[in-house]
Amino acid sequence: KPASAKATNSMSVRTGEWQWEVKLNSGKWQAFDAEVGAVLSAARKHGKGVLVFEAAGKVYEADLDACVQKNVQTGFERALRWAPLMQFQWEMNNGIWVDYEGEENDILCAAKLQGHALARYEARGFEYRVDLHLMRQENRTAKSAASRRVRILGADLNSDPQVQAQGPSAAPAAAAAADRASSKTNDRGVG
């Protein structure tokens, strides 16, 4: 049976599936370590907008409403965001991958984590069905619309049915492209 949902309070779906991230000098986003992430998440859960924490021997003030982290000693600021642990994307006709919006991504994440083969959602007046095994999306309202490829950003491409269908030589190239799109750094995000 497919998972489906209508637009609801997305925070109820997001609990445990989202994390705090800091924007590095390179422009890339990096998750906080588990301890700091837990402190920030607990503060958000309890409605605390501003809190002070320590990381890597430095003291920071985080404004969770404004999504800004400030080094208390230097005044240096970095952007924060509350981001999904898993980000689904769909491929446009021109080959560009686009992130699913918050509520649609929440529905797909919940379905994937619960082991469903299919997920359904409605957006912009259309009903969509996503096959989470074949990683394909179809517009159920516009019967003539072609299905689109779907992926999880940064997922293991060796388990991707599209890569498997193209043969083993496609996996290294696909992995390199994914690494360029979502590479992580060892920078701890502190300044």
C-alpha cells in the first residue's frame, strides 16, 4: 500500500528526519556533530529561539529563528538551516536535478523510511505517484506526461537501478558527479 499525505503541519513529519546545518566558507552546508545537533534540536523542540553553546573550544550564540550562528568572541556569523537528513530530487527534461519541496520531500522520506514501495502526494493541482524501487515519478492527473527519474541526493549510486541498468562502468562516473554535487568537507563549521 502506498504512503500518501496531504499538506499538513510538516513539523510533525519532520521530527527525527531533519538536522541543523551550518554554512561553511566554501558555501557548502555541513551538519553539526551529534552533540551540538541534539542541543540545537532540543532547543527548537522546546521553542527556545536563542541559545549559547560550545563547540571546538569556542562559544557560539545560535539564533534559531533568524538562522544565524555567531562566534561570541569574534562576532563572526554563519548561516544555519534546519535541513532534511534525506533530500529527494527529480530530473527535469534538460537533465537538471531539482530538490523536492519540504512537504513533498517529507512524504517521500517517510515512505522510504517505512519501507513503502510507492508514495503519493498532491501538488499544484496534480496527483503524483513515486515508485521508490524504480525511482520514477509519474503525474497521475496528466496522463500524457512522461515519467521522471527520481533520486536521493548523495545516495549510494551502486544501488541505483538506473546505474545498474547502464552497467558497472556507469557507477564511477555517476558517483563522481554526485560527489561534486554534494561533497562534504572536514571543516567543522566553526569560525
